[in-house]
Amino acid sequence: MVQTTPLWEVFIRPRNGLSHKHVGSIHAADEVLALQAARDVYTRRGEGNSIWVVRSADIHASDPDQAAENFEPTADKIYRHPTFYEIPEEVGHM
Amino acid sequence: MYSQGLIGADGRTTESEEFLARFQARIDAEEKIEPTDAMPEGYRRTLVRQIGQHAHSEIVGMLPEGNWITRAPSLRRKAALLAKVQDEGGHGLYLYCAAETLGVSREEMTEELLSGKAKYSSIFNYPTLSWADIGIIGWLVDGAAIMNQIPLCRCSFGPYARAMIRVCKEESFHQRQGYELCMSLAFGTPEQKAMVQDALNRWWWPSIMMFGPHDADSQHSDQSMAWKIKRFSNDELRQKFIDATVPQAEYLGLTLPDPDLKWNEEKGGYDHGPIDWSEFWRVVKGQGPMARDRIKARKKAWDDGAWVREAALAHAEKRRARKMAAE
Ligand SMILES: [Fe+2]
Ligand SMILES: [Fe+2]
Ligand SMILES: [Fe+2]
């Protein structure tokens, strides 16, 4: 069997204080090489100040076929939004 | 729902002056500190305690309001209350996770809550006696929480600040549904108006105590300010809250139960009467009318849920073993 090099997902913190955001993937033998490759591929123009790499095989995603049952029920729960409640302007911002 | 002026902060720390100066320079430059960064032990300890207290407050805070879900007077109010209490549960979870990034486990924090070692906001040790309490809690208690939490969005510790941004986005609905509920009662029948006035009378003082002791009496608060965990003092936040709330009460035609409350032209804010701190400390230390019930309810939830947690771990272990065997 041909040995394959694993895939990694790359997350970058764009600026101090912000959370890491997924930017793409990278092919590398281990986490050390993955971090180096991610730096070279994804941060050549000051895109961020911190990198996380996670083995793609360790990512578990929700099933797209279940998107409707997962997320649609929130659409009719308009009472979860502040604008559902009418507050007179005189009392100030709430 | 809410974070109190931290009770019992302890920012003492033993690192070298050089290390502390370097850390302080990062803070002064408004850099966020992340979990893997070097930090003074006192900074870590203060945050673990504060974020833990905050998380516990969100979770215990579900109880007084949860008490009324089945008795909400309409489907509209019931849906709103259910959604609010669900949000508070979520707030607790964001915060526990932020604390866990500092190396403390959820189990340890829960143990400390149940043993009484960890504190939570004193406000939740009061009972919710009538439906009007639900309106008053949204308006005042969530309102006070918002005052406290908005500056925490700029806290120097990254995971806490980011959790607070999420929380603050959700709190606006909490306060508005509460105020709207108060409006419906205040502009309703004389009985309804009396009911909401009674609730206001009971909750006003506990609400302004939520900001914690006066600045002159709050220990270790300077260190928290220097480390930018905290951005405003207890008294500053309390003042902002009172100034925002007085016109809201006037609009409802309700009276705040403080005869000394009056506008002070010179300072451009309201003066208020003396706060009964002996009551505050009694309640913080677990002598509130509901303190035992709250912990009993949390303990029951934790104990009754034990088999579920165990079963889930056992099931995960079984799946892992099966997968390994198949590979
Ligand atoms: Fe809160
Ligand atoms: Fe809330
Ligand atoms: Fe909350």
C-alpha cells in the first residue's frame, strides 16, 4: 500500500484578540511540518499572528442532508430576537 | 445572566518583577492574553475564580425563572421565557469552556459550586414570588448584567472577552422581553400594577447590590483593573445602571423604593440611599431565602445526571473499541 501524507485543516487568528478562523487545508507528514507549511502557504501577507492545525480526519461535520431538521426550526422562533419586543424610544436604548 | 463584582478576588502573585513588568506591558498595549501565553499565577487564579463564578451564576440563574415556565400566562410569554432560560444555560456553557482553557476542569468547578466553596451572584438567592418577578428580573437583573458584561467584552483575557461578546448579543432580548412584560402589567389593571410595583420593591435593592461592595471596600479590585480584567469600578457601574433605570421606572409609572433617590445636578447622576451590606454578605454567604434550594436543585441535577454521563462515556469507549477492532 502506498503511504499517504495526511491532510490538515488550518486555522488562523487574523489579529490579536480575535478567534482563529478556518482558512483552508494543507498536506503534511506531522504537526511540525503542517505548521511550517501552513505558515508558508497561508500567511505570506500578514494574514495573522497565530496558526492552529488539526488533522482533517479529526473533524466531524454535521450531515448536510440533516441541515433542514438541524437549523430550520430556528427560523420561526422570532421571539428569540430583541426586535420582537416593542420598547418605546423614550426609555433609552435596551 | 450575570457577573457580580467578583467576590473574594486574590491577585497576589510571586513572579519576578521583570516578568510582571513584561506582562503588564502587553496588557497596557491592549494585547489579548491567550490560554497558552505566559501569565502571572495571580492573573490565572483571578480569572478562574471570576469566570467560574460567572458561569455558576448563569446556571443557578436558570432556577428562579425556570420556576415560572409552566405557569406563564400565555404561549407568547412562555416561549419567550423558555428561550431566555435556554440562553442562560448556553451562557453558562460558554463561560465554563473559557475557564477550562486555563486548566481547571468542569468537574472541579461543579464540585466547588455544590460544596459551597465557589460563589455565584447573590441575586439568585431570592425567591420569584409572582409572575411580575419575571418581568422585573429581565428588566433589572439582566439590565444590571448587561452593564457589567459590556466592559467585559474588552477584558484582557481572549477567551473570556470572546465569550462575553456572544453573551452580550443575546442579553438585549432578555432585558427587552422583561421590560415589555413590566409594561403590560404597569399599564394593565390596578391589581396588575400593584403586582409589578411589589416585585420592583423586592428586587430593586438586590439588583443594585449586584455590582458588589463600594469601591472603598472592595479588596483586590485595583489589581483586576491594572490587569484590565475589569474596566470600571463597582460604583461606576452601579451609577450607570441607576441613571439608566430611573427614567425607565418613571415611564412605567412605578416608584423605586428609595426615598433618598434624587437627581444630583453637579455630578450629572442620581444619588441613592444607603445599601444594606449586611444583607448582601448574608446572602453571598448562602443565607438568602432560597440559597439551600438552589444548591439542592443543582446537586439533584448533577446526581441524577451521573448515569447519563457515565453511559455516554461507556458508549463512546465501546464505539472506539469497535472501530479499532475493525481497522
Ligand atoms: Fe451573564
Ligand atoms: Fe440574561
Ligand atoms: Fe446570561
